[in-house]
Amino acid sequence: MSHVENDLDIYAVGNANTQRQENEIATIMRKRNSAGWKLISTNTAIVDTKNQFSNLYLFWEKK
């Protein structure tokens, strides 16, 4: 039976600096992929409706 690792990244995202946030997340995804991690699921949750902030959850798997 193969060994499977799971991991989770959580990012706070808002309505400002969108391009910067996208670039940071893309960089993390490239690093994870090159290290053998596979993105298996994403989810978002609104944490502050007044200021339009959310959490972005990235779920990873590595065999």
C-alpha cells in the first residue's frame, strides 16, 4: 500500500492587490507541483462580508 500525505494551505484574500495575490498563489502552486504535490480540492469561505475578505483553502495530496 502506498503512503499518501495530505496538506492544506489557507490564504486570506480580499478585494485589494488582486494581481499580487494571484501571483503569490501561482508561485506557491508551481512550487508545490514541482515538489510532487497534486492540488485535489479548493474551497473559499467568506470571513468578513463588510470588507469583502475571504479565506482560500487549497487541499494537496502527495504519494
